[in-house]
Amino acid sequence: MWKRLLAVVVGLAVLISLLYYDQARRAPLKVSGFIEADEIRLGSRVGGRVAKVEEACKEGRKVSAGELLISLEEFDLGARRLRRKPIWRPSAPRGTD
């Protein structure tokens, strides 16, 4: 009877220590396969219309962080500000003529 109880306790201790070892190790998990996405959302810090989609953005290509995917059209208000005539021009300091 005692031998059977001791065998059960030792067996449980071995199982619990194997479970703890399996959960505590920090080895990276390696799997093979494909990741598919139905919808991807891109965002930018400024709004605007898309002017050009770069070659790196084609389906099936790998991209890395910071890689240019799209180019935005020039922001309209900034272009208008550069094209307009200045309303006020600073005058030359007096006595420099």
C-alpha cells in the first residue's frame, strides 16, 4: 500500500515538474505557414489624397518598418500659401540706404 502511494506521489511530482519546465522556458515558438489578411488599414500623420502607390506595396511583397508605401499629393493650403503674393513686406531698416 505504501509503495503504491509513494509511486503515485513521485509520478505526480514528475508530471508537475515537467509541466512547470515546459511553461517556464522562454524558447521562441517556431511554426511554418502563411498569414493572410482580408483587410489592412494604413494611416498617416497628415491627411491627403494618394498620389502614387510604390512598387513595394504590391501584393505578396515583403515590407519593412519605415519603408515608403504610398506618396500623398501636396497639401493644398500649403501650396496656396506659397503661390499668393505677400500682403505685407518688411521694410529695410532706416539709415541703410
